[in-house]
Amino acid sequence: MTYEEAPACDRHETKVLMQLRTMHSDSSRPEVVVGLFECPECGHERRLPIRTSDAA
């Protein structure tokens, strides 16, 4: 995931990109990787699926 693909925090009027803190598998769907994102300004957290590719 690149910096441009990070989600924006919806608690700000201006665009503040969230930072990826951790990644883990979803316990109900182990094939899905979930990222925990945190806003560097207000600390708001959001969990979102992360697109992965098999090409390395």
C-alpha cells in the first residue's frame, strides 16, 4: 500500500491521511488482510481491508 492509497480521516475538513499501524488476518475470513489505520492528528482509528497481490 502506498502513501497515496491510505484512507483519509473523516474527522477533519482538510485531507489528513491516516497511517497504517498493524495488519492482521480477519478471524472469520483468514484470506482477508485487515489494516488498522490511525490518524496522526487526532488518534482516530479505522480498520479496513487491504488489497494484496500475489505478485512479489
